[in-house]
Amino acid sequence: MNSTTTNSTYYFFSINVPYSQCEALYSPSVPNVVLVADNGVKVQVPTSRLRQFITSQGVKGRFRMTVNAQLKIVAFERVR
């Protein structure tokens, strides 16, 4: 699901990546990943936005990405 306010659009994702696959998020050859939002929209996200959420379990949870009218990421946050 995505929603739009006056100048921002929100995309929601469920992510479940095991720790063993998180090493790729640090590779210079993988600067971005493509995530599929709940509404089916594919969104390219810099790997640096995901690194802060890596734990010993990997990257898991529900996330919300906020983009502005110019499609620049304003926020990427875990919501659950």
C-alpha cells in the first residue's frame, strides 16, 4: 500500500532477509536493491538505507519509505 499527502508519498514493505545474505549490502558492486511495495510498485533503494537495520537476525520487519515530490527519499524507517 502506498499513500500520498500534499508533497510526500509513502511506500510500505515487509522485509525478511537472513543475516547470511546481508553481507551483499556492503558490496560496492551492489549500491541499490529493488524492493516491491505492498501495492506492487518496484522501488530502487540505496543499500545504505538498509544497513542501519541489520541485526544478528538479518533485516526483518515492516518498513515505511517516504519520498518527496522529486522522488527523493526523505525517510526510511522500521514501523514494526
